[in-house]
Amino acid sequence: MAIVYLSLGSNSGDRVGYVQQATSLLGGAEGVDIIRTSSFYETEPWDMNTETWFVNAVVEIKTSLSPQDLLAECKRIEQQLGRKPHASGVYEDRTIDIDILFYNKDIVNDETVTIPHKFVHLRAFTLVPLLELIPDYVHPVLGKSIIDLHGDLENPEMVFLYGTRVEGV
């Protein structure tokens, strides 16, 4: 069984509700057990042309799924919750976005998935929730802890506690 960290985010509709629904659907998926979630955070959009802020969280899971099968399950849940594929290659508002941040300490780089996520170290909205869950975890490529990666951010203060925490979903 692998220990995996997923980033969940929504900036469309019932943002908190979509993150909660995605967490629940992940917990009900075959081969996936939710261990814990971070608090929920409200964050400015990153590299997007939108003014709608996100609600983000990180979910720690235990899974027997391969990285590729887990990604397929995440995409299925995104579609179930109304996420529309974007053809333009530009980030757009979304009901839910689920990204695999870390999968054990594995490094995966194939045509379907890149792990660790290629932007995890640049995004306060992933690093702040990870600080709650695994502050001393060392990024398997960069060799830096979550604490150190957070300290390297240009704008680490751009994440605000939303006040919702889900335990034992």
C-alpha cells in the first residue's frame, strides 16, 4: 500500500462542498482509504486569468492503486463532479481539481503522470496544507523538506485558513 498526498481545489460553485464531495468519493473508491485531510484554505488563483478564489486542501490516502490508476480515478471523480476538460491548455475555473503531489517517495515521469507534481514546490496552496500533515517530508527530487520549500516561496502568505477540517471521512 502506498501513502499518497493529493491536492484538491475548487473555485466554482459550492467550493467547500466540491472539495468535501471529492474527499468522500475518493474514500469510497476501490483500493483507496482516507487517512486524514488538512484544514481547508482559501487561496488566490495561481497562474490563471480569473478573480475567483479557490478552496484548497491536501488529503493523505493509503492506496493499492498504481499512480496511473489513481490518476484515472481522480479524473473520473473530477468528471463526476462536473469538471469540464479544457481544450485551450489554459487554466480555467473548475468545480474540482485533484492532483497527485507525492506517491510514497516514488519518482514517476511517463506520458500520463508526473510525480512528484511538477509545481508542488512553487505553490503555497499545496505547501501550506502539507505543512500541517508532513512538515519534515523530503521532496524526493529536490531533497528539501516541506518546511524548507515553504520558506523558499516568494509569497507564502497568500493562503488563508478557511476553517473547515475533515477527520476520518
